[in-house]
Amino acid sequence: MTSRHILLAYQLLTGLSDTSTGLLLLAAPALTLHLMRLQAPAAALPYLSYIGAFVLSTGLACFYGALLTARPHFTARLETVWLLTALTRASVALFVVIQVTTGALPSGWLTVAASDGALALLQFIGLTRGWLRDEPK
């Protein structure tokens, strides 16, 4: 498997994960939390649905990044996708960690922080090391 195939698979997997989660949060936030084994007060569900729009946009950005992997001359655009989605993920991870630490969210939410934090870190490392620029042209 070439590095271009790995990059495409990464973009598709992150795109599928965030797009599906975002759509589920928009349409059925209570079900989505249940599937994620998380809890939130019923009064928070409309806000979680609203957050789904942002999760969806991150997923769609990842799918756009998947389209860019087939076009090596669009590397700068893919780097922009990685930077913006990594900033979004890092912000979410930091927010969730702070909310869990202060007791505003239960510890189960740390799975969200861990996954978003890990993907953000991976993308920041990749950007710093030029992984996207090193792709065969």
C-alpha cells in the first residue's frame, strides 16, 4: 500500500466518522449519545444537535481532503484542510478536558478528547514533518 493510499484511507475514515456523527447529532442527538455511551441532560440536546453541524463540517472537510489526495498539485490545499481540522480537533479536545476536569462533563467524554486530540496531534506532526509534501508527484 502506497503512502497516497494510506492518506486517502485516513481522509475517508475521518470523513466518514465525523460526517456520520455530525448527521446523527443533527437528527437524533439522544440516540447519538447513547451509541457513544455518553450522557447529557435532555435540555442540552438542542445544543448538541447544533454542535452536530460543526462536526458534520469537519467530516465534509475530510472528504474534500480525500478528493485532494488524487491531485498532487493541490498539496497546499490539503495542508490547509489538515491545519483547520487539526485546530478544530485540538480545540474540542482541550474544551472537553477542561469540562471534565471542572466536573461539568462526566469522565466518559474523555473518549472524545482522546480521539480528537490524537488525530489533531497526528495531523500537526504530519504538517510539521512535511508528510503531505513528501507524497510522490
